[in-house]
Amino acid sequence: MKLQDISNLDKNDFLGILGLETKHSLTNRLLGTVGTFGIGVLVGAGVALLLAPKTGSDLRHDLRTKLHCDCKDAEAKAGESGTAEAAGRQA
């Protein structure tokens, strides 16, 4: 073994010579798992966009229409319950 070989050793090589290894922490495992999950989410989103039955503009239009209708329905129901409560207070 030459001096050049010793200077090129990293931590794991040195520990391997001694018969040891680095301890894997929970953080390293968790980050690996979260990273894998994140990659899966991105791949799934990409596949969903490729296989979507509508174009993006059509989908956004439909979502906007549904949200707008749901908001109007919620306002109407709130107005009806508010009117019923007011009538109950007057009686």
C-alpha cells in the first residue's frame, strides 16, 4: 500500500479496513423513503396528464364551472338557512 492509496481512502474505506461500517440513521432512511415517494408522485402526475381524456383548457373550464356552481349552491343554502333562522327568531 502506497501513500497515494492511503490519501485516496474515504471514510467508508477506512472503516471497512477496520471491519466496521457507518451507522444508518432514521433520518437517512426517512429521506430516502420521502424522496422515492416524491418521485412516484411526479411520475403519477405525468402519467395522469398524458392519459387525461380532455385537454387542459377543457379540464380547467369544467373545474371552474363546477366550483362556481358549488359556490352558488352553498350561498343559496346559507341564505335559506339564514332566512329560516330569522323567521324562527321573529316568531
